Amino acid sequence: MPIRFLVGRLKRFFIYRVLHVDDTPHRIALGVAVGIFVTWTPTIGFQMALTVALSALLRANKFVGVPFVWISNPLTLAPVYGPSYAVGCWLLGGKHSMSSFVGFIMAASHSGTWVERVSEAWKAMWAIFVPLWVGSLVVAAALGIASYFLTRYAVIKYREHWHRSSPKPPWEKDAPEPAGPDRK
């Protein structure tokens, strides 16, 4: 039951927060791609601002990508950044190991005050900094490109479906009636 509920919520989110957006398919897809790209970069804490800034720079939809950065958070550090770190280690050669990444995760989940946890995480981060960034940029680029084409295709197909089955799609706004002497 919880998985069915989660899938339903994700489906409704994608339909109403992505496919219904009143913008061009290109700008919507580019906004999602920017959000996905930023999600896979180790910039937690700056991801929403970075997504809005990059979207503005690329003339993408600024707000459609923001919810996607919520995928990466302190609870999802290992599943999001672990594969990226492994790709970075593989690309840079054998001098880096997954044990350094596990040390970083343990330091980030260290008990104590927030300042102590951040301090421990930053110390452990320097051991994994280069391979994490290299792997993250490669994985982020691949996922961003794939999400652009998948989202653009989904928006186009969704709008074609609406044009066939409904006279007025929900993303087209109604023009207000002109006010005149006979109208109130």
C-alpha cells in the first residue's frame, strides 16, 4: 500500500507540476533537466538557488526544476552520491576507494550538534572531493540530457492527447471577458 500511494503521488506531481505548466515543451524540459543536473551535483544547501539561476541563464522554466532537487538531501546521500563517487573513482584510476566515501557518510551522520556534524563532514569531504565532483558531473550530465528528452517527449504527447480529447487543454488560460457598459 505505501508504494502504491507513493507512485500515485509521484504521478500526480508529474502531471500537475510538470505536464500542465503553461510554457513551451522545450522550456519545461530544460527546466527539469537543469533540476536533475543540479540534483546530482554535491551542492546541497545551494541547489534550489543554483537551479533557479541556471534556469534563468539558459532561459528554461525557472520553477519546474526546483522540486527535483529535493531528491538529494541528507537522507539520500549514499544512493545519490555513492554511484557518482564510484564513477569518479573509476574515471580517475585506482587511488581512491569506496571506504573514503563510507567515511564521509559516517561523518555526515555523526551525532552531536549541527556545527560538529558539518565540521566532521567537511573534513571527510576533502578525501573524496575530486572523484565525487568528477563522477557527479558525468552522472548529472547523462541524467540531465536523458531527462530533457524524456520530459519534452512526455509534454508533447500529453498535449497531443489533450488536443484530441478536449476542446481546451488545462494549460491554456482563459482570456478575461472585456468589461463594457453591458457587462459587470
